[in-house]
Amino acid sequence: MSDLRHSDDQVRQVVRERYATAARWSQTAGGSGCCGGSSCCGIDGGARGHDPVTTGNYDAADTPFTEALAASLGCGNPTALADLRPGEDVLDLGSGGGLDVLLSARRVGPAGTAYGLDMTPEMLDLAERNRAEAGVENARFLRGTIEDLPLPDESVDVVISNCVINLSPDKDAVIRESFRVLRPGGRFAVSDIVLLRDIPEALQEVTALWTGCISGSLRDDDFVAKLGAAGFEDAAVEVTRQYARADLEGLAEELTDEQLPQGMTRADAVDALEGAFASAFVRARKPAGAGVRA
């Protein structure tokens, strides 16, 4: 296998291309979504039969935005866990097709605003179409990266995200920027994939797994430490879903032989990853008396 280490810009480009493919797939398939709604798309971004990450994250009765749900690429439901309140301003990092923005807009009501940030033009176009079709007026979609947020200091009450921070090559920047844009007392409340133990370095370098929510993920204790270093308090990780061996075998089937580390079989990869990662809700709070920056 060739050297699969990539620069930060290359990682962003891989992620951008995968999510652009997901948006195009959703639109051409009549809202059926990429990979059945998974952020862990197949190698070519097309549909895949095994989707352990996204199944059952949303209550259908509480999610009226059908096309946005079909295009959802998340691994949880941060809007249900963030305790959003009427009148609050919310920012969704990596908003994709806009589902969590639309749900947040409904929860904060007309006195609040839900912002969605994404770096992929195709996803922004899809989100705006979903917003218009849903008739949601208090949602705004912005183009940019989650490492450099295009919002003023202390401009939102809550930062949410759904299985996106694991894709960032500079998670410290994401956390610092989240701290910056939050008002004092504001909340960081994201769903993400976290590692529960270390995984082999060879698997961390498999670019295909960057958009499969595994190799870019932080250790749970590292996530808490980074939040604390940025100035957050009460940081915690709550595991919301763990994955069975059969789930991992389905994920491994998506890799080609060339994408497996040298000398590693699919069974080896499953052995290395079993029990190593989970979906989780990560929360923290910006201190009430905190300044603009940590």
C-alpha cells in the first residue's frame, strides 16, 4: 500500500469531495440520501448496504423535514441533547443538508436564529433548498470551515455539530473557535464519534476512514482535555451508542485491498477496531465570566 498520510488541506479536500458527492446523490436520487443517510459513505460516495452509524438517531414523529432527514450525515441527534431554548442563537458546525439547523430553528422559535456552517457548496445549496421547502424563516446557512468560523465574537448561545469534528485535521482550532463565538455561559453540545482506546497508527492513516468517522476521531479523554485547555468547564463525554462486531465487518467490507494497511486483512482491521469507538454526546460550557478568548 502506498503512503496514505495527507496534509490538512488534502484531508479537507477528500472530505469536501465526499460530501459534495453525498449532496449530489441526495438530489439525483430524489432525496434518498447518500448511503442511506450515513456519514460513512461508500468509497465512491454511492449507496452502501451497511449503515450502523445513523440508524435510529431521530424520532420520525419529531422530524418533519423529510428530505433534510434523508440527506443527514450524522451519528447522533445533538438537537435533542442540547436543551435548546426559545430565543437562543445556535450554530451547527458542518451543517450538511440542514436537518439539525431546521430542527434547531424550530426549537429556538422566531426570537432565535439557527446558523448552519458548511464548506461544501453542494451541501449549502441542498440545505437552502430544504429550508425553503420547509418554510423555515429563522435559519441561515454560511460557507466556511469549522476551524475559522465566519461569525463575530460572542454571537451564539449554543454550538452543536453532528459527526463532523472528527473529520477536522485541526480539532484544537475548532474548539478554540467554538469558545470564541460562544457568549459567556454558552454551551458546546455535539454528537461525534470518539475513540475509547488507541487504534493502530496504520489505520489512522487510511484516508477512506476519514469520512468513515473512525481514524480522525479523538480519544474520549483527549476531547475532554482539549475542551478544558481552551477554557471550557464541565466538559464530559457520554457514550450514546456502541457498535457490534457485525457492524464493523460491514464497515470493513467498504475498503478495497489497496486501502487496507500493508499486511492487514479485513478481519485484522475489525479485530483492531472492535470496542475501540462509539458514538457520543460531548458537552461543555463557557464560563459565565469568561472573556472573548481562552
